[in-house]
Amino acid sequence: MKIYVRSSLKARISIMLVALVGLLMACQSLAQDAGGTAAAGTPLENIQPADPAVPEGTAEPVASGIPTDPLGIADAMGRPFTAAFIIASVIGVWSVIERLVVLRRRRVIPRGFVDRFLMHLRAGRLDKAEALKVCQQNMSPMADIFIHGLRKWGRPSAEVEQAVTDGGERQVTQLKKGLRVLNGVSTLSPLIGLLGTVVGMIRSFNDIATAGAMGQTQTLANGIALALLTTAVGLIIAIPAMAAYLYLAGRIDSVVMEMDRLGQELVQLISAEALRERAIVATSTPEPAAPVPGPVRTRKPVVEK
């Protein structure tokens, strides 16, 4: 069964939203860096020496190190990057839960309905109208594929198979609808993290150029923390999203193989060739002959002496 993945409006909106937030966040960070450069753009020659009252080699206590708590990480990354990662996480979790609910096997291929339906078709207990009515009452993805095939009842097997294939393609498109969003999250999250790395390195080099902070690690800590944290958070979001995407894609493939097998079985039951063969078998089977009565034996009467 061929699979044609059609673009959905929901997937496009979600991917465009994540990309737009990433661009806005980059522009805001670069604008903040530009403002800091303008404020601290004093030539190195005009930098005043340190206050002689402060002993040489003594520095004010400054909090250093990369934060590990959620609030500290969000503060170090800044609002734009934090908002982008939160949006990507929410979209990814929502897509996974929604697909897990939709891809339940008993919902896609209700085993009880399928077994009873095919059993009645083999026994010849259903005609076209009754079979269509039964499938319309079930309204599962497998029943919808059966409906496409039943509309070609009594046609050549090629036409029935093509109708089943068309119905299967529509259902596969519906099953794969949310995977594009999940794939977009797993692809864009590392790119947003890479953008944060670039912005953080730009900020660090800007601090070096404007404040002469080559030997002052505290001054470079903000840019380095931004570079490392955005990369780490982007990977933390992307790795589970990619794992969920691969798992759901594998589940869809197994469901599609089962749907294809059942569709082929329907073709072998309602195509013109199958109906003609069953009619020939039914007419050529001789009726069981009635038993021929044998000779009637009579018992001689017993004469008492």
C-alpha cells in the first residue's frame, strides 16, 4: 500500500510558530548585545585603573558557575530561548499523547468486528447493502477501508484492489498526521540550541572586546552559560522527541501491514472472479442421493407344536 504524506495545516502552524519564536529570540538577544556594546563601548585606553583602596588581587564575591536549577537555567538562557523551548516541549508532549491515543490497535483495527465481518462474507450471509450498513455503523479506520472496497462489489479484482488502496492511503495519511509536528520539534530544538550557542559566544567575545575581560572569567560567564545551556536543553527536548517519532512510525508501519492484509482478503471475497468461482463450486457440488431401500425380509411365523 503506497503512502502519500499530505501536509496538514496544524503541522505547518506548529513548525512556523517554533521557527518564528527562535528568530524573535535571536533578534532580541542580538539587540541586547548591541545595546550593551553601545553602553560599554569605551576604548581600552580610557579605562580607569582599579580603586587603590581595594587590595590588589582581591575581587568582590560574584556568583559563578552554570546554574543547575530550573529557575536558574531559565534566567541564564533568557526569556526568548526559554519561551521557545517551553513551546517546543508542550507541542512535542501533546503530539505524543494524541498519537498514542489515536494509534491504539483496537481503535484502528477492531478485531471482533473484523473477524465477524469476514466470517459472514465467507459464509455468504451478507450482500452489498448489508455489508455497507455494518461498516458504516462501526466507523473505524479499517471499516472505512472496507467501505471503499464494498462499493466495487462484483467488479474485477483490479478495481476492487485499487479502491481498497485508495481508502488505505487516506487512512494512513490520517494516522501519520501528527508525526510531522513531532519530527519538526526534534529537528528545530537542536537548531534553536545551536543558535543559542552562537549568540552566547558572540556575547562572550563582545565582553572581551569592550571590557578587556580576558582574565576575568566572571565577566564571560553569562555568554558561556547561555551557549552551553541552550545546546543542552535543545538536545534534551530533541532526543525524546526523535525516539517517540521512531516508535510511533514503527507502530504505524505494523498497523498498515495488517490493514493491507485484511484489504487483500476482502478483495478475494467480493471481486467478480471470487464470486464467479464460488458460484461454480456451489452449482457443481452434487446433492447427496437418497438412500436406496433394500429388499424387505419377512420372518416366517413360528408354529407351535
